[in-house]
Amino acid sequence: QVQLVESGGGSVQAGGSLRLSCAPSGRTFSGYVMGWFRRAPGKEREFVAAIRWSGSSRTYAESVRGRFTITGLNAKNAVYLQMNSLKDEDTAVYYCAARDENSRRSYNIAAAGSYDYWGQGTQVTVSP
């Protein structure tokens, strides 16, 4: 019943920046882990970044480490993804995901199956 509202996608040139945001809507919940995944054309969904316990622990995919920064959780359980030095290979649909505090799923911060709720996705296009 919880929905995640995403925004911030768009088109930029290589080297540019974008900031994605994600916040829950509808039924409130206590976030435990929130993360970002992406799916590029012709590729499987892949992990991008995640944050645990209000920023006490952060995890990044090797492909984005040093360029992307995930921040949160704030009082509204919102999470943000600051994307700098964007490359054309970053072009993808980006999805916000949330793991509920009371989740019964197995826990692996980088595994999509560990998350309970998903956003609708926002397109990020990077032109060379």
C-alpha cells in the first residue's frame, strides 16, 4: 500500500549532474533501508546505492562509487541520489526502493528482493 514518489530525472550532457528524490506517499511506514536501482536498455536491473539507519551505513555499486551520493533518511523517510560526473552509460530508468522496518524478507542491502516497496521509475538520459 505504500507508494514511493520519485522525481528529478531528465536529460543532461555527459559530465553534468542530476539529483533524484524519493519519498513515501499514502500509508506511512518506518523505513529501515532505502535504495536506488536502475535498468538500462537491454540490461537487467542493477543495484546503484542504498542507505541504512538514517545514513549510518551507505553502500554503492562499484560503477557509481565516487560519483553518486545517497543521502537520507530524513524525517519523512525521504532519500536522495546526487549524481555527478554523469556518463552516457548511466542512462537508465532509476527506481527507488524501500525496505520496511518490519520486513519479513531476507536482508541483503544490494539485492532487489530485499525491498518491499518500489517507485514508478524516473528516466535519466545522459548524452555524450
